[in-house]
Amino acid sequence: MTSSDQVAELPIEKINNNVNLMVRDVADVREATMMEQIDRLASQRYVSITANVEGEDMGRASKQVAAAVAAAGTPPRGVRVITRGQLPPCKKCSPAWRPVWPSPSW
């Protein structure tokens, strides 16, 4: 099946030789979007937005993630948005942070 119309035309029961009771007769059939999967962590539901940012530096990746979260819209009351992965530790570092390797002692 490829459309909601096909679902609506599914027969449920044969009333007589000329009439079938169909899904559309007992239900409102329409296309919609919803979560594909509901994940839980410690009994709390969560939704993941994942991205592959291969080839991007962390600064650009961070901006792209922020834009994607903003594009998802304002979360409902009581919903928290938490960024995970490599970005939070990198944000804790100052922009001027550079690794300083110790000189060899030999």
C-alpha cells in the first residue's frame, strides 16, 4: 500500500453481495507524521536528532547542530534539549584553547 486511500478502501466485513463495510466507513483515514520510535532512558522519553558532519570542523558542525535544533521548533513545556557527543566538551574549551605539548625531557 502506498496511500491512505488504499487503507481507507480495505474491506472489514461483507454486508451483502453488493456492499462491503470498509475502513473509511468506520474511521477517518488521513496521512500524518509522528515519531517513528519512542526511546526511554530512566523512564523518560527522548528523541534523538543525529547528524554525520564528516569533513566539517567542530565550529561549523556546532553551528549546523544549533541551526537544526532551532529548525525543529520551540520544544513543548517541560521538554529539555540536551546536546550530546563531542560538542559539549569542545564548547567548554575557550576559543583560544590550543593543545600545548610538553617538550621531551631527554
